Amino acid sequence: MSTQILTLDSHKAGTPPGDLAIWFFIFAELLAFGIFFLAYAFARANNVELFNESQQHLNRESGAINTVVLITSSYFVVRAVAAIREGLSRQCVYWLGAAIGLGGVFLVIKLFEFHAKFSAGISLSTNTFYMFYLSLTIFHFMHVILGMVILAAVMLKAHQGGYTAEHHTGVETGASYWHMVDLLWIILFPLVYVIR
Amino acid sequence: MQYQSQAVAKPYFIAAIGLFVGQILFGLIMGLQYVMGDFLFPAIPFNVARMVHTNLLIVWLLFGFMGAAYYMIPEESETELFSPKLALLTFWVFLVAGALTIVGYLTVPYATLAKFTFNDLWPTMGREFLEQPLVTKVGIVLVALSMLFNLTMTVLKGRKTSISIVLLMGLWGLAVFFLFSFYNPSNLVLDKYFWWWTVHLWVEGVWELILGSLLAFVLIKVTGVDREIIEKWLYMIIAMVLITGIIGMGHHYYWIGTPEYWQWFGSVFSALEPIPFFMMTVFAFNMVNRRRREHPNKAAVLWALGTGVMAFLGAGVWGFLHTLAPVNFYTHGTQITAAHGHMAFYGAYAMVVMTIISYAMPMLRGRAANSEKSQVLEMWSFWLMTVAMVFITLFLTAAGILQVWLQRVSTEPLGFMAAQDQVTLFYWLREISGVIFLIGLVLYIISFFVKGETKEAA
Amino acid sequence: MHNIENQRSQFIRPCTRVWLGLLALTSVTYGIGRMELGGTQIVMLVLIITFIKGEMVAGFFMGLRNTSLLWRAIMASWLVIVGGGIAIAYLVGLK
Ligand code: HEM
Ligand code: HEM
Ligand SMILES: [Fe+2]
């Protein structure tokens, strides 16, 4: 009975959920993306017309849908954490599976987008805008894959009954990483697809 | 020493130190040639001395890494080495091949050496750090493979720890990326492009794995901190190395004819490369502060802490200094590069090898630590070499800033040699610091022969 | 049981509301993009929305709102620096 209080209280005690090490990692990743976002913004400042013009050729709909997909997937992961905090391994696995499935949807939509761009002959060297658009989204794409791998590993362990209401740091660790992937897209979408 | 076969590390360490002395002597010769152009002319031209200086550096570091691996892997795996005989055989092959190569550099003109060693059949020579004749390169590969086979078999039959796995990954990576030295496309852009796959992916990639695991090993031993904590740090450091270091290679692709996006990739990712080095420093100090025991080997602790700090300064700070494309535009290939190269190589790799030697050598000689007197001398040598290296770096940086100014920024730019003439003072000061470095190195060697009361190894 | 109820009311329900909020804010951002609106005020609005979304994810989903000030400050300053930097760059680009 007191265990629930413990898990909630342990957050109040100061440290974020999951393994501390993942948080170092998360902040290092945020730093890397942050610098990349700023580089984009300032490169744009030097070349507003090119960026505005090229931006119109992006598929804003798929960007928006992907935002929804990732946000929802993140929410499913929240439910997975909530489930395991109640000791419900089975539910935890389901929620994680759903989250990973949405990750897959994200990848597929993104692949269509890439395909359209590549078959239009666009590459990293087309212009500065596309250099940024492609490298930012590809870099993020790889993080989605990494996040899915982490979630899959967590799901496998949860499936084997490796987590309990008392001990489930692994779930929170994977969840925190996945939320970061979501957070990055939440910034990337308006930055690259919307702001003009 | 817990396993008999760890003893094979000893000749590797001795050879490493011997070649280190050779490296420094040739550094000093070159340093003098910088200010007295015809010193030792025509016996040892500058380009030959340079080649000997840098190749000896690489080879002694490799000896150090191999010795470290042969020492650590049995202890980590809790089993004897798969084949100590093979390890000794490899040692002699490597030593003889290395010695013959250096003799070749010094006795015959480089072009003749190239001809004798079939370079025209498969040209690989003539590129900085990778000057070795084809036969030597093949020899290095064979030596590396035999070592990897030996170590991998040992790990497979014994306990698998994250330290030994990271070390093996680093050593395998070292061998794999060396293979790019056999690829020498005639297109100069591609040549340079893949040259960095060996050079950069070594020092800012797989060697950092080796560095991390050596440091972690020594820290576990001297501090007694829980393995789990140390392993967690190790993983985070490795992850950061790989995230930043691989694409960070772009900082060498700014001006060699590669696409423009490398200026962005290189700047962004390499700007983050100091992070893992910084983490290593924090790691070392943190572990020592949390230590659960007072290890009698104070010198080894000092080396470990020194490695953290100097690697961060040399690679992290001095690397960052010129890693952004707009800065590198001015500093590319100047003395600033040399300043960074010296402090980074010394602070990260020379020092980590001395760290493991400092820890392992007494063990190999049957004691937990050297006598008080010997350790005091070793610590003196630590300070002399390290401070001398800091000064070498500072003088070269000063020379580099002036060089950039005179040659590339000022309204009436001077030619290369004219600019060099203006900074001779700093080259003299660098040479004096170099002599102090040599004194430190001599003391270091003497410290191995200082007797006195010692404790038996546990 | 009381604790499970506790966690449902303090973790799941707020997160559900946050999720719906995020969807709503995303549609605003999308709408702005769709109409190809631009200009300083619009961009600042988009950035503020993004900041709020970021704080929502960090605070609720990632659970930072239950941590010490330090963690929340690190995350908030990251969002502020990135968002603020983008805003500054935008203004620079207007000239
Ligand atoms: C222990 C790790 C490192 C070692 C041993 C090392 C060593 C070297 C050496 C020897 C060179 C000269 C290569 C040549 O002959 O052209 C060099 C170049 C360079 N290094 Fe490092 N380095 C390390 C880490 C770093 C880091 C972390 C950074 C960035 C933050 C960095 C940035 C650079 C840059 C930008 C150059 C090119 C300089 C130029 O354009 O001339 N290095 N490094
Ligand atoms: C102690 C006295 C030393 C002196 C006087 C010295 C001097 C020199 C000189 C003159 C060069 C050639 C620079 C050029 O091409 O213009 C050089 C290159 C180099 N030295 Fe040293 N060196 C010393 C010690 C060391 C040490 C201890 C290390 C590393 C542990 C080292 C690593 C290197 C490297 C990596 C290069 C190639 C740098 C590059 O490509 O930028 N040297 N050294
Ligand atoms: Fe590099």
C-alpha cells in the first residue's frame, strides 16, 4: 500500500523518473538539437526568401499529422507507466505496443515525405533550407527509431514480468526518452514547417 | 597481479616507454630545426624527423594500449589469457617491424623506401601519420588481429564486464578503421576524406572507448567504488562520444572540396565533442572523492585525475577553440592546430597509458605500489611533463595567433616564411619547455629503479 | 486502493487533459501554417504555443513538475533559450 506513495514521493524528493543516467543523456541530446535548431533559425535569418520559398514545398499536412501521432504515442507511454505503477504488467505491455505502433506510423509517413523529396531530385546540397530540413528530420527520424528500440526492449521485459509496482525504473527510463523524442518534434514542426 | 598471464603486459609497457623517449628526442630535434634551419642537415631532414616523431607516438601508444589490454582482460574476465605465448610472439613481431620501419625512415630516402617496399604495386604511403610502408601496415593489421583474437577468446571464456566489452569494442574499432589506410584513391578530395576515417575516428572515436575503459578500470581498482556506478558513467561517456564524434568528423571537411553542409554538421556536432571529455573529468574526480579505500598507489590516482583534466583541456577546450567553421577558416593548419594536437595527444592518450602503467607496473613486479621515494619521484615527473606540456601548448597557441594575424588577417598579409620569422621567440620558448619535458621523462624512467620499502601485492 | 486512486487523479487524469490540450494547440499551429500566416506577432504566438506545449510535455508527461527546482529550471531554460533564440533570429531576418 505504501509503495504507491513511495513512487510518487520519490519524485518529490527531487530526481526525475527513470534512471538518472538517461537524464544526462536526454539533456545532452536536447543540447545537440537545440544548437541545430538555432543554427537553422540564424541561417534562415540570412536567407529569408529562400527559406520561405522552399518551405512552401513541404508537406505541412504530414508534418501536422506526425505531430498528432507522436503526441498521442507519448500519451500512450504515460498510460504504460501508470499501468506498471499499479503493477499491471499486461496493460503496460499493451500501451507500450500501441505507442511503438504509432512510432511506426510516424516513420512511414516520414518515409513518404522523404520519398517525395528525393524523387524530386532534392538532396542535402540543393540549398541551405533543404540541407537543414533533411538533416534535422533525418536526425530526428533516427531518434524515433532508437526510441522505438528502447521501448521495445522495455516492452519485452514487461512482457516477461520483469517489472512490478515497486520496481519499474526501466519503464520510466524508456518513457522519458520517448517523451524527449516527442518534445523535439513539437519544436521542429513549427520551426521548419510553419514559421515564416 | 592475479593471473600469471597478465605478465605479458610488461614487455609492452617497457617498449612503450622506450619508444616514448625516442619520440621526444625527435620532437626536440625538430623544435631546434624550427629555429636553426640547418641543424643536422642533411643527416635528418625535418620531414623525416617529423615522420619519426609522429609514428613513434602512434606506435608507443599502441604498445601501451595492447599492454593495458593484456593486463586488464584476464583480470576482468577472471581467467588466464587465451594464449600468453601468442601475445609474446606478437610483441616481438611488432617491435621488430616497428624498429625496422624507423631504421628505414632514417637510413634510406623515403622514395627509395617506398620503392623497396612495393609501394608502386599498392600505393598507401606518403600521408601524415600513415607513412608506414605497405609491409609494416600489413604487419600492424596482423598484430592487431592476433591480439583481438587472443583477447576476444579470453573474454568469451570468462566473465564479461562492461569494461572489457568497451575495451574490446575500442580495439576492434581501432583495427577496422586502420583498414582505411590501405585505401588511397587518386582523387585528392577522396584521399583526404578517408584519411580522416582513420585519423579522426581513431582519436575522437574508438580510442576514446579505450581511454574510457582504461580510466574506469584504474578508478575501480584505486577507489573501490561500486562497479555499477562506474559502469553507468562509462556507458554515458561512450554514448556521448559516439553521438558527437562520428559526425563531428565534419570539422575536417570544411575546406577540402566536400559539400558545404559539412560546415554545419562539423560545427554543430564537434562543438559537442568536449562534453564526453568533460564527463570524464567529472567522473574521475567524483569517483576519487567517493573512494572507499586509500590505495597505496598515490601516483596512479594522480595520473588518473591528470588524464581527466588534461584530456578535457587539450581535446575539449583547445579542440573547441578552432572547431567552428568560421574560426577554422582562419586557423586551419596553423600552429594552433599543433598546440591542440600536442596537448590532446599528451593529455588523453599519453597520460592514460602512463596511468595504467603506473597502476599495473608495480603489480607486475609483485607489489601493490612502489616505495614512497619512488612515488614521489614519479609525481615529480608527472608535474614536470604536464606543466611543460601546458607551456608548449601556450607558446604554440601564442605563435599560432600571431601567425593567423600576420599571415591571414592583417591588411598586408605576410608570406608563410616571413610570418614564421616573426614568431621565432615562441619557438625558442617551446624548445626550452620541451627540454623540461624531457627532464620529466627521464625522472619518470628513473622512478622505476628507485628502491625502498614496499608493500606486497594483495 | 486509495493510492491507486491517488495516482489516477494525480497522474493519469492531468496527463489526459494535457494530451487533449496538446492536440488543440497543435491544430492552432497547423491552422496558422495552413493559412501561411507570417509576421512578428504570429510568429511570437507560435513560439509561445510551442513553449507551452514543451512545458506540458516536460512537466506532465516527463514528470518534471514533481522534481526539484533545478531540473525544472534546466528544462525551462532550454526551452526559453531555444525559443528565444528562434525569436531573435526571426527578428534579425526581418531587416
Ligand atoms: C584526444 C582527442 C584528440 C586528439 C588526440 C586530437 C588530435 C588532433 C591532431 C593531431 C590534429 C591535427 C591533424 C592534422 O595533422 O591535420 C587535430 C586537428 C583538429 N582537431 Fe583534434 N584531437 C582530439 C580531439 C578534438 C576535439 C574534441 C575537437 C573539437 C572539439 C578537435 C578539433 C580539431 C580540429 C577542428 C582540428 C583541425 C584543425 C585544422 O583545421 O588545422 N579535436 N586534432
Ligand atoms: C616535448 C617536446 C616536443 C617537441 C619539441 C615537439 C615538437 C614537434 C614539432 C616541431 C612538430 C612538427 C610541427 C610541424 O609540422 O610544424 C610536432 C608534431 C607533432 N607532435 Fe610533437 N613535440 C614534442 C612532444 C610531443 C608529445 C609529448 C606529443 C604527444 C604525446 C607530441 C605529438 C605530436 C603530434 C601529434 C604532432 C603532429 C601535429 C600536427 O599534425 O598538427 N609531441 N612536434
Ligand atoms: Fe577531429
